Amino acid sequence: MSLKVAIQGIESSFHHQAVQKLFPNEEINLLTCDSFEKVTTAVNNSNADFGVIAIENTIVGSILPNYGLIDAGNFEILAETVLNIQMYVMALESESIHDIKEIHSHPVALLQCRDYLQKFPPQFKVIEGKDTASEAKRIKNQNLTGVAAIAGKQVAEKFGLKILDSNIQDIKENHTRFVLLGKKEKQSIRQADKASLKFVLDHNVGSLGNVLSLLTTFNINLTKIQSLPIVGKPWQYAFFVDVVFEEENFFFEVVEMLKKTVKELKILGVYKQDETHAQAQFSNAILNGK
């Protein structure tokens, strides 16, 4: 029996690659969506077993709207995976880089290649599209001359396009983190060692410091913190954090203490961290002398 997984984009996109990495041995039926919101809606309405969405990139940073979608949804984060993202310029076989007058891709992909795109003359058009793979497919299907797409190498291979330039992202070590969303009862993972939390604080001096001290005291490693405005409450913010830990039961004991420290607490997901991502964090810690 195949699993139905919703993604933003189409077959051969980076989201599709993330699905393949998350489910290497499963038969997958892709539900392709043209927005992240439609992905989360499909999961909420049980039109898909799971959804996969990008959450952050090492060049662009956090994809903030997706935090709101995760928070609002009736599901949780079940797993994560990290892909090494290399960007390529591609066009029809007849084209050269000098023929290109406009270039299309997903907005986040374009941001990852900002330095490269600034080298083109002012009349050159950079156009935001639905996603990387869809824009490449459109060039092929409509036989568009003078138009290129930015996408992964696998997209050029899928749609028979010629690569005009390679590895054009601003930073060569470019990674995107994707999360797997699903209903709690669908969770079937190895022993968890990472969690994503959302909390809201009272407006008291040192309230955030108290949370950080609690995590430090009990050896809970904070790997990410992101604040987002609370809709309808001007100048009030919610904090989204990722933490890693060694013992799952001990982590939940700390959560009970954390509930007494914050105004509001929500567990967005408890899952197994991507091992390659964990290795990268460990390497960065060594480089930072920790």
C-alpha cells in the first residue's frame, strides 16, 4: 500500500527529493501542491497521509510563514531531513547563457542566488514562480527561448534541459531543512532525540533568560530559536525553538518544569534528528570551541 505525501512543487523538485530521503523504502503517491498552505491543508483534512515542507535554509534563514502553518495545523512534526542544495541555471538545448533575458524560480531559490543574479544587466528580468521544477518544466513544454530556470541538477535531467551554469548559490555549502508533518497516531520513528517547541512569555524582566537557564541546567541543547509576532497582539511574540536531548523520558520531565516557567507552551513535535544535520551541528560546536 502506497503512502500519499503532499509537497509544495512537482516531481523531481527538492521537496520530492526530501520525500525520497524520508521514505527510502516506501511506495509513494505524491500529492503536488502549488503552495505550502495547501500542503498543510491536505494533511489537516486527511487528503494526504503526510506533508513535507521546507522550514529553513542556511543562506536565506527561517521560512517564517511555514512556522505559522505548523503552529496552526492539527498535526505535529514527525521527522526532519536536510538536503545539500546546489543550484543550476537551465534552459532549452538551443540556448546559451548569453541568450537568456529572464530567469524564473521559486522565491526562496532566487534569494539563495542573489549575488549571482546581481551580475546580470538591469534589463534582465528575475521572475518569481511556483517552484523550481515547475518553472523548468514550463520552459520545456512551451519551448520558451530566452528564458532560463534555477533548479536542481535532477530537474534538468528530468525535463531534458541544458545546464548553462552550475553551483550558483551564494554559499557553496547550502542546506535546506525539511520537516515531515502528520497526525500523531501515524508516528513510527526511532527513539526521539529532538523536539520543536513553541512558547509565549509574560512581559517580565528575565523571562526568556529563565527558560534558557532551565534548559542549560538540565543539559537540553538549544539548537535554534526564532521569534514570530502573535497575530492580533501588537508587539507580543511567540518563540519557536528546537532542542536536542539524550533521554526522551527526561526531556518530558523538563517540559513539565518548563510549563511552570512560561505563559503558554506547545510541543510541535518530538522526533529523530537527521543524522547528517546532527554531525554538522557537532562540527560547528567544535569549531566554536564548545
